[in-house]
Amino acid sequence: MAKRVRRTWPLVLGWAIILVVIGGIVALQPNITPLYWAVRTCALMGYLGVFLSIVSSAYMRPLVRYFGRPFVQTHHALSETSLVLITIHPLAVALSFGSLSVFVPLFDSWINFLRWGGRVAWYLLTIAALAALLRARFRQGWRAVHMLNYLAFFLATTHAILLGTDFQSVILKALAIAMAVVVVVTLIQKQLQRRRRPKRR
């Protein structure tokens, strides 16, 4: 137990440092209010958390060896934290606008659908999370539903690039695109890993 705690602390500390850095950068922006700080900080933290959740799924065995606990526990802790942060983001926006319309997807045009893709991404992430929690009932079918995480990440990326205040610089747009490429590579890697596994009779 003590060994697990020792190995978990770097993860918690790292997450805390990221929060301080991102939160600090956002707080230094002009005309920032506490509510707007929550909108932007939670969006960035949640986006990063989803990225780490997806990428970590391709390295289950090394993570199990390091943390000394089932991968599902670590993965779900990160995924659930990310979902909470992503949920705070639209809730804070809704509170700021005084309307729940931020949860309504737009389908009037492709550009609007992608610009406001974060709305659809939130629903996809929620469905994928529920599928993982109920995987015992869905058996193999839950994996297909859980793959909605990938689609959600791409929609969140287009939303960030087209609309996100913190992604208007060329550097951060390039970083978001690079993260999307890493997610594609992770998906391919996982599919190859699955094909190499011996089939159960």
C-alpha cells in the first residue's frame, strides 16, 4: 500500500503543477473574471486529461507495473476527473450567458457544427464513460461505444482551434493538431495490439 501511495503522488503532484501553470497563465490574461477563469482553465485541463486518458490506454502493462494497481483504476480516475472538468466548462459558460443553449448541438452547417463541436464532444464523452462503467453488462460491445472518445477528442480539437480563446496562436494550434495526430497513432497502435493478441477459444 505504501509503495502504491509513493508512486501515485508524482501523478497527483504533476496534475497539480499543470493546474497551477495553466490556471496562472489564464489568470494573467486581461479582463479575466473568476467565472471566465473557470471556463478557460477547466476547458484546458479537461482537454489535456482526455488526451492523456486516450494515450495511456495504449500503455496498460507499463502503467500497471509502475502504479501496482489495475489499469482500470488509474484510467478511470483520470477519465472521470477530465469529464468533471469538461462539464464545469459548459456549465460556467451557461451561467455566464444565462442560458443552457450551450448544451444544444448545432447542425445548420458543417462549419458551425465543427466550431461548436465541443457540445457534441461532451455528450460523446459522457456516453463513452457510461459504457466503460457498465462494461460488465455490455461485454464486448462496450468497447465500440467507448471508442467515441476518439471522435469526441477530434470534435473538441476543432472546437478549440476554431473558437477557443487560448488556441488562437499558431503555436497552440500546432500543438492541438500534434495532439490529434498522437491520438490517431494511439488508435492505430491499439488496433495492432488487439490483432496480435491470441484469440480465446
